[in-house]
Amino acid sequence: MLTALLAGFGLSLSLIVAPGAQNVFLLKMGIRRQHAVALALTCFASDVVLVSAGVGGFGVAVQHLPWLFQAVKWAGVVFLAGYALSAAWRALRPTGEAISVSGGAPVVGAAERTATAGLADGETTTTATLTRPRTVAATLAPALLSCLAITWLNPHTYLDTVLLLGSISTSYGADRWVFGVGAILGSGVWFAFLTAMARVAARWLRSPRSWRVLDGVIAVVMAALATTLAVAG
């Protein structure tokens, strides 16, 4: 059982650590300190479902439905290309975005400063407290949708978690679910690590120029992934 657990853990890490759209997205959202934990949990929950489906035999069904893979492939190409264009636009037309980590908390955004401008000190605190839940809910929904799209519209997600992990798990016979648990643990460790490292990286992104560079890198990575998917067989 320990062998199956460690094998699933190691293989899962080796697959998920590779640079990809999901990791890039989580890294940037973590650096911006926007729902990093919620998004990491969403990715982890998705991996739990996908790995369980693969170990449970869903990989066999996907292998017999090639049109399903092609549909997901081209949906992923369109989504990644759109994300690349969006990041490129931000790099070329910067908004002056930056982050401050002095004292361990991010600087209040421009929209929040505008909303509270001209108010007395006591009124400012009250307004921020009352509007914060609505703002968080409004920004969390699109972030979660983007995260789910990046995860579920990427064909490599199914190749790695459903087909590859699912097929390898069969070699462990009765311990295949132990292998699956190991793979899920590997996923959890990586997303926790990525979320923690994003907070550390925030210290190097205190200037708008740093964000332009980050958006430029994201645009290149996303465009490369979209191109790779499009030309893949």
C-alpha cells in the first residue's frame, strides 16, 4: 500500500508541477491576493473529481469517445488564446497596478480609494466594512469561473489525471485507490505550496513595471499553450 501511495504522490507532482495555464493563473491571483485560497481549493477539488474518475474507470470511456477530446481541445484553444490576448493588452496598456506588502497587507485598490474619498475617518471605516462582502462576492464569481474554465477546458487535464493516472492505477490492482489517494495528496501539496509562494513573490511586484512584465510572460505562456493544443494531434 505504501508503494502505491508514494507512486501516486510522485507521479501526480511530476505532472502538475510542469508550467501550465492553471499554475500561471493561480500564481498571478495569489500574487494579487485575490481569492488565492478559494481558487486553490477549487483546483484541488477538481483534481479530486478527475483523479477519482480516472481510477474509477472513466478513462476507458474517454478513450472510446475521441470526439469528446477534440471538442474540449478546441474549446481550450479558444479560451487560452483569449486569455493571452487579454494579458497582452494589459502589458501594452498598463493600469498602473502595483502591490505593497509593508505590514503584511495589500494596498487598497484605486476603486476603493475613490469610493471613500472625501469621507470623515469614522465614515470611511463604516463604509468599507459594509461594502466589503458585496465586493468580495462580485469579484469571486468571475475568478472561480475563469479557474474552472482553465481547469476543465484543458485537454491535458484529462490526459494527465483521467487517462494517465487512471490507466497506471490499474497496475496496482486492489491498491489502485491507494494510488489515487497518493495522487490527490500530491495535488494538494502543490496547490498549497503555490499559494504560499505567491505571497512571497508579491514582494518583488511593488511597481507597475513588474506587473507589465508578469502580464507579458503570462501572454507568451498562454499563447504557446494555445498553439501547442491547436497543432497537437
